[in-house]
Amino acid sequence: MSTYHKPTRQFNIYAMPKTFRSSEKICHKKEAGNSLTYNEKSQRFTLDPWSSDLKVEDYERLCQEFGIKPLKPLLPMIENPPHFLRRGIIFGHRDLELILEAAKKNEPFAVMSGIKPTGDFHLGTLLTMREIIYFQKAGGLAVYCIADIEAYEDNNIPFDESRQIAIGNIADALALGLDPKRAYIYRQSKERRVKDLAYLFGRGITLSTITAIYGERHLGLYMSALIQVADILLPQLKDLGGPKPTVVPVGIDQDPHIRFARDVAHRFHEKLGFIPPSSTYHRIMRGLDGSPKMSKRNPMSYFTLNEDLESIKWKLMNAYTGGRATAKEQRELGGIPEQCCIYELCVFYFVEDDKELLDMYMKCRRGEVLCGDCKIKVVEKVIKFIEEHQRRRNRFIDTARSLIEEEDQKPSYL
């Protein structure tokens, strides 16, 4: 019989891995490829929204550095908050109070986000879409952008290829619960208003301003940034209901676009009545293999929602855990769920009931379950979700294709 020693401190069952919770550093200041870097000369941190290598060690200090408010104090204002809010997965915000107040009073507001059409939906896009659907159900107009101009500028993906990928992306969004009757879905290359706004905004932005935000880039990325600012402010145009609070759910790496959009909104408030957009920020989940972030360059670190089921099973059964070296040690000492990617997967996505999650956590801590047995149970949950999603996605493909074909009727010179 295993011996279990009652913990002398209160465990946080939503705790992130230790490497993300350092009290000494925000990031690896000189690490090549990290999209969060430190400039010794200016003594400031900068974020690169076009990098895929964000590594964060202290979200609290990151919030302080960029003026992002913690979300936790707002939780009492939210009735029945979903798991991604109450567990701190969404950790920060800018002016979310405006959205909560509008929803409470049944006043107009919007939720705006999008996807760069580079491939199938994955776990990161799943989290963002769940946020969009949450705010849509709360009464918001959902504005969803297919960022094909950014895909061309940043990834050199041709527009005809983006079009095909977009059909699958929209089908994924509809399968997850996005209501097309209360949403405006568009492609950047086909939305004349976005391009007109970007041109208008360019009149009020100097090169030094945009360089201070993004650093030295080729002009195409600066133009892409202006397009994204136009995307964010599009819901406030008169033909979409006029100025209104708008929330943009993003990862912390996209905050430069939010700050830029808020600055532009202030500059053009008198002329167009824009309200600076609100935003929420979610944590970055580690790769399934224990790497700092899921990455397309590392297939074992993630899976897509349209992936072969056997491939997903293989990745999950080989995922990094917080287990001990032997079954005997596991039973005697207990596991370390804070280090386990399978447990983190449940915190983020696949266990919504807090009591069930606590039970899972404590059984691991007490050594009452071995990693292999735990993985089998989680695999069952994940595969059940993926199977149902793929069935629903197939049912929405024709609807998604129709939406794209409607967009095809708009003129474009790209």
C-alpha cells in the first residue's frame, strides 16, 4: 500500500509549469528566435507578432511591462464564467469592463478576431474560437476575418491557396458553434472597407511610430499591420452598427496590433467616433512533447482538429508527463501534474468540470494513478471530441464554401 503524506501547503490545480512562473525574469533576454525580447539600450521589452517562438516565464510581470490588467478582479462581474476565464487561462485584458457592461445592459458590442489561413484548426485556434463564441452568445456581433493578406505578406501563401484553406477554417468555426446568422465573415483581400481604412489610417501614422512598435520590417508587413488595425476597427463602421465596444481575443504575442489599433482609434475618434478596442490575452500552452510552445515545425508538439485519429492517439500516448521514473516511485511519491502536458491539456480544453479536474489532480499527487492509465482516459475524451467535431465539420463544408463563393463576387485586384 502506498503512503500518502498530506500536503502542508495549498496546491493550485490550475498552476502552469514552473518555467512559466519565474519570479526573476519575464523571458530569455538574449535567446535567438524568441518573439519576446529585451532591448538593453532602451531597457524595454518588445513583442514580435510575426514570430512563432514566444517563450514567457512570468505573465504577471509581462502585464506590468505592457500595461495589461489582470483578469481575475473582473470575475465577480461575470455570471457563470467559463473554465477558460475562471482558471486563469485568459489572464489579462484591456478595457474588458466596457464589454461586460454592454452585455449586462443589452447594448451593442462586437467580438472581432480572425485566422491566418495557413492550415487546419489546432488547439490554439480552438481556444480563440471558444472565446469568440462565448462573447457572441453574450450578445455580441461576431466579426471573423480570414487574414489572407497577412498570409501572403508573412508566409508567401498565394491567395488562391488561402481561399481553399479558408473553406476548411470557416467549416471548423461553424462546427465549433459560431452562428453565421450573427456573424460577419470576410477575407481581407475582398473587403474594400478594410483596405480603404488602412489607407486612411496611413495618413495619420509616421514611419517612426510604426517602427517603434514593430521594429524594422519590409513595407509589406507595415501595410499588413495597417490592414489588421482596419480589421479590428471595422465593426465600428456605420454599416456594421456604428461605434461600439469591441473585444479582440488574442495571444500575448499579438498585443502590438492591439496597442497600434488603440492608438489609431484615439487619433481618429473625433473624425470617425472610434472607441479604443478592448482585448483579452490567453496563456500559451506547452507542446505535447514538453517543448515551450506548440509549433508546426515540431509535429509531435501539437495536433489539428482535422488530423487522423490514430496520429492523435500516438502523440497523446507519447506526450510528456510529470510521472516518476518507476511505477513504485509514482505510487510512493505521487506524480507532478504541474509538469504534465496531458494534465495541462485537460486544464485548457478537455475537462470543464472543476471537481473532476481536482479529482484528477489529487489522484496524481497521491500516486493513485499511473501515467499510462491517465493517458488512456484522456485519449478517450479527446478522440470523442475530435470525432464529433470532424462529423460536424463535414456537415458545414458546403455552407463554408457558399460563404467563400459569396466573397468571390466582390471585386479584387490581388
